[in-house]
Amino acid sequence: MRLTIFVVALVACPGVGAVAQAQTAQMHQGQKDQLDTNKDGVVQRSEYQAFMKRAFANLDKNKDGVLVDSEVTGVLTADQFAATDANSNGSVTQTEFMNRVMADFAAADKSGDGKLQ
């Protein structure tokens, strides 16, 4: 899945410009700029995590603390949703979402230093 959720979540966040293909594992400069809140040229794990919490909140249209397929239609594929729904109950909690996106971050962090260049 690698960073698919990352790019998809960017699409769902207000104030973020157009995002290229959802399957890319590379960050575009505009995406990096949105995530790099301390402007040090890298995306720290904590910056990514904070951004993804906001992404979840933006996707959770009815603010009930879970995502259902109707809230992510056109944003996540059925396969992506199923992969994120760890307990297969038809909804994605913030914990499930964060576990998935942080696993994506860890996979992208090839050096293991907690930063994406």
C-alpha cells in the first residue's frame, strides 16, 4: 500500500493543492511543504502524524469518530479501505487509520531516522 493513504489523505485536507497520482510513493514539493511545518526541509514523524490526524478529522464528515465507505468514496478504493479496517467491521477508527498511515510512513522511511526527505 505504501504511502497510498498518505496521498489520499492529502486530497481530503482543505488548503492542499492538487495531488498527482494516488499510487505514487514520492512526495511532491507542494505536499512536502504542507507537511513540513517547522520548515527544516524534511517531514518529521510527528509532523506527518499531526497532519494525518487532521486528515482523519476532515474525512470523518459526520464527526462520529469512524470512517465508513460513504465518507471515503472517491478517496479510498475498496481495497484500501479494507486494508485499513483492521478488524473488518466495515468502519475505520482513528486508531486503525493512524496505524495504517504510520506503517506507511515507516515503510517510506528507508533510513529509519523518523524523517522523510
